[in-house]
Amino acid sequence: MIDKACAMPEGDERTALSKVIASLMKRFHLTFNSTSVEDQVILNHLKMLSKGKLVLTDLSFLPNTNEILRQNGVTGNPMKAGFSNNKNKKKKKKNLGGQNNQGGGQNFKSQNQQNQKRNN
């Protein structure tokens, strides 16, 4: 799409296509990355990918970050450090018995003893 826009003569159609490309770039970034992106970064990347042929200065046409995230089903604040939309992270296991699991099976024995007491 960038090559097609670069090949077009300067004018309204080329500008409109450039804006569509920039909007898609922002949507794709927010869909496939867990961090937010500044609008100016999108315009800089478009300029770089088009080798300086597609230059946009107005940022008002780009979709709102929160709206895109809402459409993607992401909640929370992406601007906070450590934001992740990965809801399937493994949780840390709690240390059973209050020791650091270097007892050569002590936790297993205590678990086994607890189970035997329950069964009796």
C-alpha cells in the first residue's frame, strides 16, 4: 500500500491513502504489541518506510488509542509500565511448608501425611 501511495500523484487521494495507511499502522501496533505508541512515531515510521515520500503533519485523523484498545478487548492503562494484555500468565506457586523446598521431599511427605489424615 505504501508503494501504491508513493506512486500516486500528489493530491487529495494520495493524502487520504496516506492517512488510511497511518491509521492501520497504529491499529496494528496496538493489536500486536502490549505497549502504547505515540502518534508522532507512526508518522515518522510512515515517512521512513516511504523513503520520505509520504509526509503527514496533522495528527488529528489518527484514531484514539483507548478506542482501539477497547475494540481489541484490552482494559487497563497501556501507558503504565509493565502493562500486558496477557491474561494467561502462570501464577507463582506458593511455597508449601514455609521452607525453600531444599528438604529432599519434606513437602511431599507433609502433603502425603495431610492426605492420610483426611482419609482417616
